[in-house]
Amino acid sequence: MPQTDYEIITKIVVSTDQAIKNLQALNAELAKKKKDFKGVASSAKETSAVIQQETKKQTDAEKKLTKEIKECKDKIKEKEKAVDKLGQTAKRVFLVIFAAAILALRQFTRWAIEAAMATIEFQRSTYLFEVSIRALQRVGMETTLAEWRDRLAEIKEQFPIFSEQEIVSALTSITLKLREFEFTAEEMNNVLTISASLARALGKDFGELGQQIASALSRGYFEALQAAGIPISRLEIMQRAYDDALNSTFETMDDAARAHIAYNIVMEHSEAIMEDLGIVGTRTFERLRIAEADLADATKDLGEVWVEVLIQVKTAWADFLTSLIDPIVIQNPFESIINYLADFFSWISSSMSNLADSLEGISFMKGAQEGAKEMSKAFNNMADSAYEYADSMKGIEIFPGTESIAMWAKITSAHRQYFTALEETLLIIQELEKETRDSEGYISYENQQRLAKAYEDAKKLKEEFEGLTGIELPITIDDDMTEREVKEMLNDVRKLITDETSAHKLILHPELQLLVDTGQIDAALAWLENAMGETMGDLTDVTKEAADEMTDEITRAAKEMGEALSDIAIWFEIKAREAGIDLQNDLSRMARDLANDLAKIQRDLAFAIAKANADAGKEIADENKKHRDDELKEEEELLRKLKRLREDFLMDLEDALRERDALKVIQLTREYNVDVRRAKEDYEAGRRDREKAHQDEIADIKAQNARKIAELKAQAAKEANERRIAAALAVEERKIKHEEEMAELDRQLKDKLNALAAEFAEEYELTAEWLTALSKLVMSQYGAGSALANLISQFLLAYELALRVASVASSINPELGVHQRYQQENFAGGGVLLATKPTVAVFGEAGPELVHFTPLADISATPNLNRSITEAGIHQDATITHEGGMNIQEQLGLEIWLQDGLEGRIIDQTLGEAARVFNATLGRR
């Protein structure tokens, strides 16, 4: 029997160690070995010259290799920015590959041994495969090793995503486990095909899944088949056995019969499972698996090459030690460079595996592929220099020239196989790049449209504002801006507009209007500041103190009410959340109970069906036994009858012979034959009647069992429906209960709000008389003709021009580039809103807020401050007194527009009678 590579390597290692230990003995035979050592000079001087010459070649090649490595490293550094755009995962993978090539010079014997062991492992699998085929031949199957090798090639062609190692391992497991169960070659072939299809669809290892399926058929471990979607279990096996009239349990059933029943179930469902899994051979992940399989096969081929290399190196090294001349040569640089290249290939293999596992989520950017190609080119240059460096070692004559050339040809072939697999994987990556780019472009199309619209809105806003006010905004709008930058720019524009209009307090006055229309913004601002300074000087100390006192009182009341409202809101939120959690917990519990009940019904049904089948099987067995017993009795009766007829015939025949009556002999013989034939015919007719009655009884037992099973299934279905209906009613009742709980919470909330409103009204004495007196006091300090009225009028007029400026920005919604008919603003942090169209505003999100609405439609450009105040909402009603004089009665009108909700209910409760005073509708002229 030829020796395996593993045995050869073992012997070589032992012989090498022995050669080192016996170095002194080898030196004693130095003179004899010198004659046989070709290519070595006869003198130490000539040998030293040869070694120096070859060493110089090594040095030159090593310098060139070092230069190439440095250039490759520089190229990596130069293209590092492009590598960054490959994404973090791809960057890590590529840098691992190139860094491994640089570090590989420091790796020596480890990889060569690992590669050899990998090849030996494949040869061991091949040996087990041959053993399994011989085992099939021993159990009587007519098959040959060549047939199964052809089958392996067909599987490899049909399923290229699997490596040869996986296919051999799967076939070995299937044949070894199923050889004792009377499976034919065709059935084993079907099991192998099904295993490959399931492994392909589920993305599992072919060898591992083949072993699991073989274990399922041979030993009854069905977890792998159940995970693949095949409905198989011990109960299913027992039911199939009863259908086939096999009167035995799962444990007592014949192993071969059980295995074939499981095989039939797998074959019945395999086609449907394949359709459900939707196998498509062109999917990207399958193409990636094909590249990985090619890479694994290349690894195996490279391992075979390196086994030969290792054998040659060890053999040459052992021979070289025996002819040692100069201690300098003991460094054996040739083995170093071989191990360097070997370790380089090992790193490529591991890095490709990492790349395959990390492809998901990589987004490739522009220029990354070109950078990768340039780095690959530089790396190939470095690898070529490594080959030149290795070739320079031939001068030492470790190998004969022809063997060295053949060996390096094999190494180069394996090298190219690796780079072919690498290029195929890079092509897949490029396709993923295209798919990712197309997907990202489709997804971001709408965002790009919104961004383009935002650019136009931003430019329009900036141009109209600068054209209206003459104020140049320090904002730059660039088409390359991101969406976030555009949002920030829009916020800056609005902030600048608000600052400019509020800081200068523009007033719509005829003189100021003329300055604004002619574009004299600086003069208009100076006029505005002068007018505001004069107005502020008219305020008296009493007015200021009264305003401060009222402001403090209102602020304190609002703060207290806000804290109370916050507590009520927190209470309501907690209660509502607790009620919702209880509802969800109860619904989840009901769902679990229903699922458990339905599962129990199914389990009970399965056990009932199994028991019914077992009872039917027992009845069938009893009927079979009774039928056999009856047949035996009838046979015994027939034999007794035939025996009696024969005895009677013999006695009568003896008498006839004694009397020498030939006619009587003939007559007795005829009668005997007729009686025997009639007895047998009667027995046969009875046997047919009994067989028919037996078959009818068996059919009746099976029919009764089928009706019983149907009744069990109908009862289980009825019980399941009842459970579902009961669960649905319970869910509805629980939801109704939840609605009642929420209604009770709403009632409690209203009670708390009413109590708070009553407490607040009682604390601040909010009565009709008090509010009337307050209105008179307010009008005396802030009514028509007062200094504060003048100030308010000027402020109201100032908003007129601010209105014109703000109208430019009113079409821009806070959400980027989206237009809508009604603009919604949020003022949780305070602010001023100029409404030029129907506007929805949200108040009170961050706490209580004071809201005031002032209509500006009737404000005109006139210096008559009294008239402006009157038209703004503070009306004067004139009546004639008895003395003939004028009695001026002031009336303060206030509009409050609020949505129905918490704030509206509180204000309604607290103001009470104040509504008759403040809720007057402003008149329109």
C-alpha cells in the first residue's frame, strides 16, 4: 500500500532531527560525500567563492524586494483616503491583506505545517469516502468507486457553491450511516441531492447538513429536517407504520422499515420545500458562496503543492546537512522565502473569508475602486520580486534544475488561482456597489427634490428681504450645501429678520413711510429711535410702578397656576399610562392563554389519534390472530376427515381384495376419490368465505377508526372555536372596562380642574365688581390720551412695516421646503407672531403663557394717536350729560382665540363673570 503524504512528512521530520543529532557522524563521511555532491567545488576556497556569488545574488534580490515592499507601502499610504471611502469594513479587510504581505517575511514554518495538515485532512476524507464505498460493496450493493466519483463531479457541477471537501464529507456521512438500512444507490443519490438543495437554500455547510439528514434517517434525530420545514416526527412515523399494517411502536419497529418511512416522508415534502424556499441561482449571496467554494478548492490545491514543497525541502535539507561545507549556508534562506509566500497566501485566504462575512452594509464611494486596483498592482509587483528573490536561491543547488522549474510552475499556478478567486470576489463587490448606489439614489430622490426646493426658497427669501429693507444678510447660499446646512441657514435668515425688525422698531408714519419707500433705511431708523425716546419720556413714575406691580401679580398667579396644572397633568398622565399598561398586560395574558389552550387541544388530539390508531391496530391484530386460529382448526378438521376417509377406504379395499372382487375395488377407488375431492372443495369454499369475512372485519375496523378520528378532529375544531370566541368576548369586555376606566379618569380630571379654578378664583377674588373696577383703573392709567396709550399706539404702528418684512418669510414652513395652506408655529419659548393669513399657533407646551391678539387691519398711517388706539380695540362711547357736556366712557375689548382643551377649560372656569367684560367683539368699519 503506498504511503500517504502525512506518513512521508512524519518520516522526513524524524529523519531531519536524526540528521541534526548525528551531525558529527555525517562530518566523518564528508570526504566521501564530496565526490557525490554535484555543483560544489572540490576545494573550500572555490566553494566559498560560489557561496559569496550566490549570496550577492540573494542580497540584490532582497534589496529589490525590500524596495518593492516600500513602494507598495507608500502606495497604500497614498491611496489611504480612497480606501477610507470603501467603508470601515472594507478598509480593514484590504489593509489586513497588504499589511499581512509586509509582515509575512517574519512568518516561517507554522503556515507550511498548517497547509500540509489541511491537505492531509482532505486526503483523510477521501480515504473515508473510499472506505464507505467498499462498505456498500460488502453489504451487497453492486457499485464501483468510479461511479461515485462521477457522481461527485456531477454534484460539483450542479452545486458549484460547495467545495470538494464539503461534497466528499457529505457523501461519506450518508453512505456510512445508511449502508445497513437496505438503501439502494438511487435512494442514496436522492438523499445526497436533497441535502445539497437544503444546504444551498438555508445557507448551511453541505457536509454538516448531510450528516444531520443521514442521522435523521438512520437514528431518528429529526431536528435538522424539522428546521428545514419538513413535517416529520416520531408520531408521524408511527401513523405511517399503522397505515402500512406494521404492528409495532417506534422503538420496536424494524430499523430498515423506519428509515424507509422517514425517507418517503422527506421525498414527499422536498419538492414543496424547495418551491417555498425560492431557490434562485443568480442571487448575489450564492455567487459569493461560489467564489468562496472556488477559494476553498484553490486552498486545497495549494495545500497539495505545499505538501510536495515541504517534502522536497525537508529531504533536501537532510541531504544538505550530510554534505555540510560552510556554516554560512545553514541559514537556508530558501525555506524562509517559501514560508514567506506560504504565509502570504494564508493571509489572503483568511482576509477573503473576513471580507465575505462583512459585505453587508458596505457602501462604495467614487475613486475607491481605482485606488484598490493601484494597490493591487503595487502588491503584484512586490510578489513578483519575491519570486525573483526565491529564484535566486537556485544557485545553492538544493533542488535539481528540472524539479525546481516544475515545482515553481505548480506554485505559480496555485498563486494565480488565489488571485482569480480574489478578482471574482472584487467583481461581486463592484456589483454590490452598483446595487447599493442605485438603491441609495432611489431612496434619496425625494430628499434631493426637497433640498432643491429649499435652495430656491432660501434664495427667494434672501433676495426679497434685501430688496425690501436694503439690509444685506451675511448669508451665503451654495448649491453644494447639505440639508442640515440649509436648515441652519434658514434659521439664521429668520433670526436676522426678527432681530432687524424688532431692534429698530420701525413705525409706519407718513414721514417714516417716505424714508422707507425711498430706501433711506438709516434715516428711517434714526427717526424711529427719536420718536420712541420722546414717547418713553412721557411715562410717569406712577404708571411705571402700577405696571410693574400688575406684572408681578400676574406673573406670580400664572406661576402658581402653572405648577398646579403641571401636577394635575402629571397625575393624569401616570394614571392613563398605568391603565394602558394594565390593558396591554391583560390582552397579552389572554393571548398567551388562548395559545396555550389551542396548543393543548392539538396535543390532546394528537394523543387521541395515536391511541385510536393503537386500538385499531390491536383490534386488527386480534382479528388476524382469530383468523389464523380458525384456519388452523379448519385445516385440522380437513386432515382428520381425509384420514378417516382413507382408513375406511383401506378397510373396504382389504375386504374386496380378500374376496377377489375386482369390480368392487374399482367402485371403492372411485368413491374414495370423489369423497376426497368433495372434502377439499368444501374446505376451499369455506376458506374463501372466511377470508372475505376477515377482510370485511378489517375494513370495518379501519372505517370505524377513520370515523373516530374524524369525530376527534371535529370535536377539537369545535373546542378550539369555542375557546377563540370566548377569548374574543373576554378581549371586548376588557376593552370596554378600559374605556370605563378612562371615562372615570376624565371625570376625576374635570373635578380636579374645577376645584383648582374655584380655589384660584377665591384666592384672587375674581368677581364682576372687581373686574369692572380694574378696567376703570386700567383705563385711567392706560386709556385714551395717556402716555402709555401713546406708547402702545407707536408699537402698534411699528408692526405695520414689520408685517411687510415678515410676509416674505411667511411662506417658508419650519419643515424644510414644504408648503401648506395654514402655517403652524410653536411658541413654547415665547415670541411674537405677525399673521398675514389664517395661522395655527400652539401655546402652553413649556408652561403657562400669556397670549394677546391685536388686529392690525384698521391701523392706518396717521399721527393721530388717539384714533389709532381707538381703532386698535380701545373704544370711546360718547353720551350727553344733563349739563349738556360730554361724558367719555372707556370700554376695553379683548378677543381670545383658543382651541378646546386644558387651557380653554381653565380660563373658562377662572374668569367666570369676567367674560361679560372682556369677551366683546371688536367692531369693524
